Amino acid sequence: MVHLLRHGEVHNPDKVLYGRLPGFVLSELGQRMALRVAQALADHDITTVVASPLERAQQTAAPLAARFDLAIGSDERLIEADNVFEGKQVGVGDGVLRHPSYWRHLWNPFRPSWGEPYAEVAARMLSMVHTAREVARGHEAVLVSHQLPVWIARLAVERKRFVHDPRRRECSLASLTSLTYSDDTLVAVSYSEPAADLLPGASPIAGA
């Protein structure tokens, strides 16, 4: 099995789209979420933990790695998708279309034109999944990433179109999208929320 874990809640008082910006770390609640995931997977056969190099992903991986006495790997293939709106207060329903200076980035939602192409996100995430399967063959691996990369990876393995409404992503904070393989064949995709009772009442795309 390869578990795709989204990081926990981030301290982001200004509610900006932080993307790949450094310095954004887990909030106190986010740390509790990370602990909850480690508890939920305590009886699993985890032999590999790899995280995006961004602080919030590394912090989310820490309790899990500690529980299994594993070093945390770091891999750029798990990093957040690049986005031209990093550092800005933008999001679905935030009136982004009221800013003419943003329009030149919004012409093609199918690529998308405002950031890293979905196809590229899918390619690097599936490459990481393949690597994790080989390293942890016969056991389980956890890959800690971000909402959009995890969701695009799921769409890719389920052979679905990448274009989607961000509000409808099934990928909450500290959630697990688990891929089960029999030899080299994907036989199941499952989703769980170990920290469901800790989730704030925010939009599901907040702190993507």
C-alpha cells in the first residue's frame, strides 16, 4: 500500500495562498492532526515515510516516522504545485475576477494557466508512487504531500479528467488517500480522515 497523506493545518493568520513559500508551519491544531494520523496507522506495516521538502509536510511526517523509528525522506516530486498567486489572498469565491491584473493568468482552466500543468503534477506524483512501491514492496509507504498533488494523483490512477472544481476535492487536512496494489496492479483506492473531528469549519481548499 502507498498512503498519500495531506499535511495538517498550517498557521496562516493572513489567509494567503502560501504554495511553495518557506516559513509556513503547522499550527497547534495541525500538530495534533499529525499525531492523530500516526495513531491511526500505528498497527500498519509502514517501512517508508517520505515528505515534500516544505516545512508543513515534514512536520506532519514527524510523529509517524518517530512511531516506526524511521528517517523522514524528502523528495521534490511531492512538493506543492507551483502557482503565480503565491502570497496573495485568493481562492474560490474570493472575487479573484475583480482584479484585472489577474486575468492574464486565468485564460485556461484546463492546463491550468495560473500554475504548474496538471499533467506535470500527475507525472511527478505517479513517479514518486512507483518509487515508494519499489522501496516498500511487500509493506506500506506513506508519502506526505499537499492537497492538489494528492488529488491529481488520485484522478490519474482512477483515470479521470484533471479539470475539476477545487471545492469538490475529497482531500481534507491530514487525510489519507490509500492505494492498494497486488503485485503491480492497482486493486483499490480508499480515502479516510483520521483527524475528522479536528477539522476546522473552513473551506476544504484552505491552505491547499
